Amino acid sequence: MRAATRDHSIFQQVWVKREYDLARAAPHQFSALMETYRAALAQGRRPLILDAGAHVGMSVLWWRRLFPEARIVAIEPSSANLAILRQNVADEPDVLVLHAAIAGSPGRLRVADPTACGSAIRFSPEGKGEDVPALTVAQILEKVGADEIFLAKIDIEGGEASLFAGELGWLDRTQALVVETHDWLFPGEATSRALFAAISTRSFDFLTSGENVLLFRT
């Protein structure tokens, strides 16, 4: 962890406050999710976890502890964060790190505010900072040779507005999602509107844990 950043607060959020502790936040849904996880392994399939906005890997390490035999794709657009992320997951099996931003449509995005701290970097087409590829979920699944998602954790600083306004076929092949919404950070922009529109027509249980919305396929 870097001393002069919010890395320590992210550590507190994940490992002390345990905001990704699905067993505690949603015991019934987590039990069903574990049945799905074990069934996939019994059939010789490796469940896939997408961690979008992986930051320096605190959440990646949590998912590895919770689902030790899953494949994990860690997606992080910030080069500064990426260097620490790679160090933190270097010894973890089956973790693929992608230097990219996840988005609703392919293309390129740039840092909107180069002065933002490492855990609050926002990317947009009009940004002036670092340039990164924008990958859709479909592109990521094609890259790793998968057609379904066991769990998707999405913390992309308001980028969920674009992601859930794009092609959503992947959502119908996803068992669970952990999404941090950012209406509090961008008042008046309705960054969570597309998310709620997307899940309103699909069958998910909806719970909350800390700053996160938890969604479990029913």
C-alpha cells in the first residue's frame, strides 16, 4: 500500500469493514451462490470473476480467498494503480490483469481529472489525461474464452452509467454482481439510472452492503 494515497482506506473497506463479505450481508443468497460455484467445479468448469476497478488488488485478494478456484480478471485503467496491483497479485494463480477501462462501448477513454487520487480516477471520452482502451464485457469474455460470469464486481467511479447503457447480453449470463453506485459523487448526473433500468427487467435479488449494491440471480 502507498502511504500518501487512499490505499489504506480501501484496505479498511475490504478487509476490516468487510463490505464484500457476501456471507454476512446476504447469507441465503450466498449459500445459493456457493452451490452454483461448487456445481461448476464439479463439472470441470472454472467460475469467472470480473473485478472492474480493481485498484491495487484489495478486492481481488478478497475474491481469491472467498473463491480460491475461480479465474479472476482484474481490470484497472490507472497506470499508477496498475503497478501496485500487479505486485499484489503476482503470486496469485489464474489472475489476469488488464490495463483498460470497462465500458458500454469499445474505444478509447482518457483521465477526466488528472489530479484525482488513485481510488477516484474517472475516465471519459473528453478527458485530458492518460489514454486507455475501453473494453466491453463481451470483448473481455472473448479475450478470456468465457461465455458466462460467476461474479462481477464493478466500482468504476460513475462509469456504470455508460456500462449499463451498453449491450447487456452478458448480464443475462451473470450469477451475481457487486456494484458501487456514485450518485453521491456526481449529484444530478443519475449515474445509477442505467443500472436500475437494466435490473428492473431481470430477475435479481437486491441487497446492500456498505457502499455497494448486491445483486443475485434468482
